[in-house]
Amino acid sequence: MLMAYASVAAFFLVAIGFVLGSLLLGKLLRPSNPYAEKVETYECGEAPVGPAWFNFNPRFYIVALIYIIFDVEIAFIYPVAAVFKRWVDQGSGLFALIEIFLFVAILMLGFVYVLVKGDLEWIRAIKGDPRGAQNVSSRARPRASPASSGAGDAAPAGLAARAAAAEGGAES
């Protein structure tokens, strides 16, 4: 009885021997001359900037999880779609269709929950902030010069007043 497993054991021994032999042969043949640039972290040919461990914005993870959920949905629906015509011929097509619609409805309910909660909004308002949804300053937006005046200025009124006072008085 144990001889039936001998071929499986021999296969594992050959596999382990191949892996260990390949690693040993590679260790003996390759040159070993590490230097600072060689052991540096590789980032697609670019010089690394900043630490390797930093936190991504949690919104990236939320969007990725929603994508994975709907990607897995397709993986579950595809086999049903492949045999749906046969199920219709057998008389169970309506049952399968209702199950698929129920499955998609449950996923859509979760999606609507995330949408209503506001987790898919890239720029979110902070509760209690009097500025509302526009509470994020853009670094790409050009600053208005202190001499410019108008309703659409990006510079706060206090900054314009200080600039005018520094020039020798406010102009009327």
C-alpha cells in the first residue's frame, strides 16, 4: 500500500532537489560585489524619493475594494451566463435569473450605501467647516497678486489689507 505513494514522494524529492540545486549553482556561479547603488531600492529606474513606508490615502483602498467586489461579481456571473441557455431549456432559467438579479441587487445596495455615505467623493467636506466642500487648497492654483482686487480673488482679504498697508496705505 505504501508503494503507491512512493512515486509522489520521489516527485517531491526531485522537486526539492531541483530547487536547492538551482539555488546552490546560482550562488556558486554569480559574482558577489554589492555596493551602495546596487543594494538601493529599485523604483522603476527612478531614484527613490522619501521613505519606502508611507500611508496611502484610505480612499485608494475603498475604491480598490469596490472594484474587486464588482470584479468578483463578474467571476461569479460568468459561469451562470455560460450555461443559462441550457437552464432555460431545462425549465430552471427563471430561477437562475432571479438569483442573479438578487445577487446584483445586494451588491448594488452596498454600492449605494457607500455612495450615500460619501466614501467615493475624492474631496470630502469636513463636518462643521464653514467653508463647506471647498476646504482643500490646491497647490497648482496660482496665487493672486496683492495689488489685484476683485470678487474672484484667491487671496484672503486680510492678506490684501496687509499688502496695502505695507505699500503705504489702502487705496480707495
